[in-house]
Amino acid sequence: MTASATPTEHEPLTSGKLPPAALAGLLELAGPPPAELIVPPALGEDSAVVRLPGELLAVAADPITFPTPRPGHFAVCVNANDLAVTGAKPEYFTLTLLLPEGATVAQARAIVEQAVATGRGMGATLIGGHTEVTPAVAVPVLAVTMFGRLVRETPLRTGGAQAGDHVLQVNPYALEGTAILASERQVDLAGQVTAPDLALAAALLEEPGICVVEPALLVAECPDVHAMHDPTEGGIATGLREMAEAAGLGLRIAAERLCVLPVTERICRPLGIDPLGLISSGCVLMAVAPERCAWVEDTLRTAGYPVADIGVFTADPALVLVDGGGERPLPVFAVDELAAKS
């Protein structure tokens, strides 16, 4: 489970992830985990891991609530991503589909077909779920639960980084947010961003897309890869913070090494949006022992994935962003920039 200031108990919540302190209080309700629960629910963790006879099973559950052109596809992708960064191969999933009143059977069929096709492409099979038409939603809301067995002896954890590990970024950040902005904010961007840029940005959901199962599993079996995390709501800055805080470490991130597409900056600038806090499905963060960084980078680049060594985890708990102007704290985004600037 992941989350992103702390309201009082009865203060209305804003859109986005539940604040970390509030979520931590909810997770405490589960009580002590049983011995077979190897990775229990915790802040920043992408999947739970349960020990079964002879194997480890990872389970992830996430909804799709933002409007997207292919919700079935994206619902499967984001949950498969959560399994892959835990070191598990997606194998089975359930799908709960809540449709607004006025939806048609054809719409439901299209969403389920997307989910089935996307799952099939990564070796994951739809095994059940629930469909319902309800006035409780205004757009289709999908919730997927994904299951898969680990490809390594121990699970990768969001908080598995060690002091001295390098931080590798695979794929540009803010891909998903850029595409959503190009589709949802066309009126605001008219006259400020060219039509080719809008088309290019909107197409990012398809190419390179948001699925990171392949790059994550390419290196997941390496024991010197200590942690992985796929930054989603709150952007890459929140993803980095979640990794560092879960490990009890600090960070020094070199801003000039961060990989971001020029079109992202051209889309975000006129909207006053900081890409560092923009939803970033399609990107992976890895904590890798320094002696294995070259191998991990070579393996990923050979397979066609852009990768950058963007910083290091430190014993000093400070979370620092280093740029041409010196050092500053890694920015905090209480909610994703997509929601904050809508």
C-alpha cells in the first residue's frame, strides 16, 4: 500500500492518496501479521507476500479512478507493475468493474476485453471478479487484484535499500501524467502547446506505455538489486521519498540526471505543474549495490530501456535534490500535481 500531511480525525480529506500518518493508523488495525505473511501491508510497499508450501505468493490490489482511454488495460498494468517490482511474475487476477448508470454492455465488454488481452500478453489470466452498475460512480471504476509467484528467493521491498546503494531510474518519469494532461487539459493548453506536442504526449500511454513488468523482471533475480518501486501518485519525488523513508535512509539525487521527456516539460510549464510530483506509472526506481550497477544498466539498455544513475541512498536521513543552484530538500507533494492543479 502506498500513500502521501496529516488531517485531524474528522477533517475532510482531499483527493488522492490517504496521508501517510492516517494510512499508518489504518494499517495498525490489521494487528500482528501471521508468520506466513512475509511482507505485510506497510507504507510504501507495492505488494504483500505470503509463504505457501514450497513457494512465495505476491498479491497486489489497486484501482483505476482517473479517466483513461483504456481503463481495462491500465488496471491490469498498474497491478502487474506492483507484483513485478516485488520480484514476482503476474499469473492470475480478479477484476471488479463498477459502471455508472447509463453505461452499456458494449462498454463493459470493451473494458473486460482490454483487461483480458493485456493480462494474456504478460501471462496473467482473469479468474473472477464482480461487475455492477451503480450511481455511486460517475465514470468506470476498476479494481484489480493480481497474484503471482516470486522469481527470487526473497521478495524485493520498497524499503530494502542499503546505505551506499545507487538509485537507478528506468524510463522517463511523469509519462502517465503527461498523457492525461494532454488529453484532459486541451482547452487550457490551446495556444501554448503545439498540436504535434499534444498528440505526442497523449500517445505516451501507448508508447512507451505504463507497463514495467519486463524491465523489472529482467533484473529482479539479481541479489544485489535490493529494492524496487514504481512511482505512481505523487510522482517520482514521492516514490523516492517512500523508498528512503521505508528503509530509514536519506537520499542525494542529482537533478540533472533525472530522465524526463522534453514534451513533459512543455506540457507542464504553462499549467504551473511540477513534473516531479506528477503521476509516473511507467517508471521504475531501483536500489542497486554499486558493484552491480554497470551490469543492471547494461542489461536494461541492451533490452531497449533507458536507464539513469540518479543518486545514492545515504545513512544521513536528509532527502536532498542537488542541482545547478546547489542543494534543496526533495520536494513534498501532499497530493499528486494532477489533482492539485486541476
